[in-house]
Amino acid sequence: MKSLYDKYGGIPVISKIVHNFYGKILKSPDLKKFFENVNIESLMSHQIQLFSHVMGGPTQFDLGRLKNAHSRMNIQGEHFAEVAEILEETLEDAGVEEEDIQTIMGIVASTRSE
């Protein structure tokens, strides 16, 4: 069975999705504060690795890193929900099929406690 990583074109497509995703995140009045003084290029590089991992690509990503990275940020449920909504919209914009979006969103939802 072909992975979502392969189905959607690997790193080039995932990179575009991540860049579009952060473009939207940084326009959100409620979310942009979390990214002040953050090296966005470095963050996007990590997110490309994470998305590659989530989509079944060859990249390995330790999901435990999420909890460490987010532990001091006071992220609330409404922040997580907005990020998830933006991600879903970004995946739709990229032409990801609905069934695949739901698979990805299920994985994202499983990281909520992180």
C-alpha cells in the first residue's frame, strides 16, 4: 500500500503545505504570539520532518519532542482547535483527499496532550 507521503509527492509537497500552514498561523491574532522570537525557518524544517513522519515517509520523528517543545507555552484547547482547523483548511487547499485529511487529523488529534 502506498503511503500518504508517496501519494502526495513527498518532501516538495509537504514543504509547500507546511509553508502555507505557517503563513496562515502567523496571521491569526490568537496564535501568532506563540511564534514571537521563534526561528520560523527552523521550526518549519522540524514540521516538515514531523509531517513526513505522520504521512508515512522515511523521516523518523520522536513525537515526545512535541511535549517538550510546547510545555511552557500555556496552549489552551481553543488554540489547539484553531491550529487543527487551519491545518485541515491547508490540506484541503493542497488537494489532499477528504479520507486522507481525516487520517492525518486523527493522528494530529492523538497528539493533543503533547
